Amino acid sequence: MKLNTSKKRNLGTRQGAFTLVEMLLVLVILAALAAVVVPKFAGRSQQAKETAARSQIANIEIALDMFETDNGYYPSGSDGLEELVEQPSNATSWQGPYLKKGIPLDPWGNGYVYEYPGKQNNGGYDILSMGPDGRVGGTDDITNWDNTRNN
């Protein structure tokens, strides 16, 4: 029995490359998948940062309440949060640091705004993240008082 060597040679010389049409088809499929998937994940990043800011504000609130329990007053002034990390001279019962890793920056790299006495929380304190725009005010601020963004 004799094998047909001419067919064997033709099969061996064929290259295993993709045609231009096949490559374009793959690119179109990938672009369609990206158009569907990317927008779904893009909003998740912003949502995750907002959740992280709310968690950090809650941690700062706990630290402030512990400070008040130990010392009988809340820190005041624009740098009041510093008293959670470094003992103020007038705090004789200070049991800190109340924030072990220091005062965090919000997820957008800005410091939290703290006011005592609070303008929004009468008899309490206000804590605010300026949100993605980095400015106080507007609908993107994350706060410790009731507003439409925190519900």
C-alpha cells in the first residue's frame, strides 16, 4: 500500500495563522463584551469609595465618643481630630491614641472636616468627607448627619 505523499506535503506546509477577518471578528467580540462589562464595574469603584468613607466616619465617631467618655468633652477646633492621636495638655484622663493608625484621609485623598460644636448635629459634632470633587458642599459630600446621600 502506497501513501499519497503529495497530500502529506500540502498538510505539512500550511501555516497555523489567523486571517484578517478572523482577527477582526475577535476584536469586535471583545469590544462588545467590554461595552457591556466596563460600565457595570465603573460605578462600583465610586460606590466602594463612598462606602469606605462612611466606614471611616463611623470609626472616627467611635473614637470621638471614647475620647468624650474618658475626658468629659469632645475635642474642638479645626485640628480637633489630632487630639484623638496625640494627648492634649488639658486632657488628664486621656486613654489614647483613639485612632491607632492616625487620622485617615478619605478615599479621595482629602482630610475629613470636623466641627465641634456641630452646625448640623446640635449638641454633637459634624464630620464630613468632601467627596470626589474635594470641595465642601454639593451633593457628593459624605457626612455623619442625615441627608439624601447617607440613607
